[in-house]
Amino acid sequence: MKVSHLGRTTAVLAIGALALTACGSDNATGDAGGAEGAESGAGVSGTLTGIGASSQQAAMTAWQDGFQSANPDAQVQYSPDGSGAGREAFTAGGADFAGTDAYLDEEEYAASQEICGPDGGFHIPAYISPIAVAFNLPGVDSVNMDGPTMAQVFTGEITEWNDPAIAELNPDADLPDTRITVVHRNDESGTTENFQEYLAAAAPDVWTEEVSGNWPSQWAAENNKGTAGVVQSTNATEGAITYADASAVGELGTVAVRVGEEYVEYSPEAAATAVENSTPIEGRAEYDMAMDLERDTSESGSYPIVLVSYHLYCSQYDSQETADLAKAFGEYVISEEGQQTAADAAGSAPMSENLRTSAQEALDQITVAG
């Protein structure tokens, strides 16, 4: 697919075999003690504050522990208040970085330019994971759904588990007449936005609302805050169904999604396949790595309900200490060690070497204003 960023005319993003190239800059900070520096305890110090996506929470805890163990004079604080809260705090200058499952929109990007300089905030892919559609139905571990059926469930048009539309896709399943209870996020969420992007692409005649990080009011149902909240509510309600980062769904049953002529269960590998056709966003800084995903893919083995969760950093910081901390922590997160730590803690898909190289070149652009 044709793109115009990251220094190439065309590029294809993938987890397993990625070949992005990012352009360099002559005005970057020096060695901040990041991926290699963190491993050797090179000595960054101070406190880096972040707010954002709850989907990253398990991975973030592992990253904090690993980074701070190698850099005992540094502390990373992170509040998992949701992607929307993270972007709002970041663009208002209230956080040094943000975790977000959705990239900055045009208005947010303009606001980030006021805080971060002319290149604004930029996105570094940090955590790539499938979004599981998870349910609580004793005795049923997996259910097949296509896009229109799933959309009808989440808009309340299908209200029972043995509805003919579901039963037709699951001829070998013993589905009860249990009432379906939809559980959605009640906070602005990148996970919600990614899930809606899939529904809008896979079932445009059913999901007619504009894609948003907030759940549409006309389809409001049982709700809770954050990834942990919706999983908790689903676990507590027989017949409930929700959407959440796959790392958090535990023993809940999950939906296999129809892609082409097959049904695909979520997995890091299937999420990787879905990212193969993603393209960088236009109109941003040359080394920004925000991307769009092809939600209506028919690629075999692809799981299209996937999120690419970013760390959002300033291209310029007001102090050398903060710039060095941001760069060092970013480098640790994208390092082979950092990505494996996240995979072990949260089941995410580790970055390829090519993606890490591109992310490193982007982090090299962090400068100090002045």
C-alpha cells in the first residue's frame, strides 16, 4: 500500500518481518542510557511521569521493574487511566509521556505542537496485542462470529446466545438461551476505538455510528472503567460479552472471528499477520510511527481486531533530564529484552528487529528545546 512517511514512498508494516526506515536528525540528545545503557546501569536519574492505556498495564509494570532495576536513580510512574486520559494529559503538558491505543487526531496533534515544538508528539509502537471478544458462558469456550453478527450483538439486535444468527455459525455448539449482556468501557478508550474500527469496517450496515473512543449512548449497556473493570463485570455476569486486551481475559471464553472463509482465534501471531497491511498516517512528522490497520482484511490467519498501543513522547522537552529519561525508557521498552519482558507478562507480540531499528531512529530525534 502506498504511503509517504518514515522516509519511503512505499512501506509495509509487519511484526514478524518489518522494513520501515526512519530519517535521522542532527539535533538530538546524546546517549541517554536507554536499551544498552539501561542494561549496564548507565545512570539516568529523575522521575518520568506517564498516563494512559490500561491495556498496557501488565506490560508497563514489567517495563517499570526492568528499567528501574537497571537504573536505580530513575523512577517511571504510570497511571492506567485510559488512552483518552493519557492523550489529554500529554497534550496539556501534564505528563511526560502517554500510553495510547489510538493515535492523536488532528486537533490533539496541533495541541501537542504547542507543548512539544513544531514536530509535536510522536508515536512509538510499544505494545502490539489482539483485542479479545470475551464472554462468560459456562461450558462454552469458543464461539464463531462474523462481523455483522458481532455488530448485532454489541448493538443489542441479537439478545440471546442461541439466536439463529449465532447458531448458524456454530452448528456443533450447544448454545443456551441465556440472555446476552453487553459490557463496554465507560471511559474514553483506545481499545474501544480499535474495536469500533473493526465493527465499522466489517459490518458497515450494522455499525452506523462514527468511530470513537467513547461507546455510543444509544447502545449503552452494562459498563465499567478500564480493561480490568469490563473483565470483572463479565466474569460476574453469566451470558456477558465484552472486548478487552487479550492479556486480561483469563478463563473467559473467546470469539473466533471470520476472516475470508475461515474463523481465526486471537493470538500474537495472528495479530502480527493483521499488521502486515498497515500504513503510516499522513500529515505528521517524518519519523512519527502512527499507523492505520486494515480491519476488513481477508488474509488467511489474520486476526483483525488488534491494537497497536503507542508510547507518545515529545519531540522536544524543556529539560535535559526529562529528554534523557524519555529516550532511555523508550529505548528499554523497544529493546529485545523489553519486548520479551512484555511478552512474558502480557502475551504481546514482540517487535521485529527491523521495527526496533526504526523505533530507535525515531527516539534518536528527541531534543531539548532552546
